[in-house]
Amino acid sequence: MSTVTGKQAAQVAAAEPEFDPTLDSWQINYARLMSHVSQKGFQAGGLVSCLVVAPIVFYRARGSGGAVAVPKAVNAVFRTVIAATAVSTALGVARMASVEDLKEGLEDRAYRLHYNLGQRRTDRFAQIGTVLGGTAAAVFLPASAAAVVAGGAAGAAAGVLAHVATMPKPEE
């Protein structure tokens, strides 16, 4: 999903020293990859929970009033995003267990992730959204870990959508 222009890629390459994952241990590269996989699970869980699950919960609780609907939606978003993150992480671990040359596979993936500017931009938007959403939930919702995680998930979803809405057009 990289829509970065050649000029942008050249600017990034010139602005930082060459990234070489072969200089790091396989454990560091494994951590890089699993961090990426977990973030993707959180982002996907945020999108699914906010765009599909929460509206269904609100619709089903419409007769009960807002006092019941909001906590139900928060818990549904929380459960969905935790499940999506856990599933994506488990799938990542299973996928890495089936790689023939683990060290080389991890180095290759770490290198490609590092230089994928579209992916880095998506993650940056989602991370900023997560912080803002989690903070807003802590301020505006009744205090609970589920509310902060759900708010962070909503923020991550908003960040991903903002990235998609504002991503640069590819050069032709």
C-alpha cells in the first residue's frame, strides 16, 4: 500500500543512515515484526469495532437509552479490539514458526517494513489517534481500562481513516 513518490523515498534515504537489520539479533527483528503485527491487529480491531460492532450495539440498545448503550458499546469495542489484537499476534507467531530460514526472513521483513513509507505513515496516524482517543476516553467516559482501550481503538481507527483520506497520490 505504499503510495510514496520516488522523490519522498529518496529524501528519507538521504535523511537517515542506512538501516541494516542484519546487524541486529534475530530477537530484535522478531520484536519489530511482532510489534507491527500487533499494531495491525489493534488498528483492524478498531476499524471493525467502531464501524460495525458499536453501531450494532447502539442500534440494539436504542430502547434502553444512552445510559445503557454507551457502556455496552465501550465493552463491545474493548472486547473486539482485544480479540483482533490477540488473533493477529497469534497468526504472526504461527506464520513465523513456519518460515524456513527464520533469521533471514525476519531481516527481510524488518528491512521492508522500515522503508515502507506508506506503512510508517499509517502507523504514525494510528498511534497519534490512539493517544488522543485514549486520553479523550479517560477524560469523558467513566474511568475504566476498557474505556481507555476502546477510546484508543476509536482513535486508531480515526487515524487510519485520516491516513487513507489524506495520503499523497502516487506518481505516474
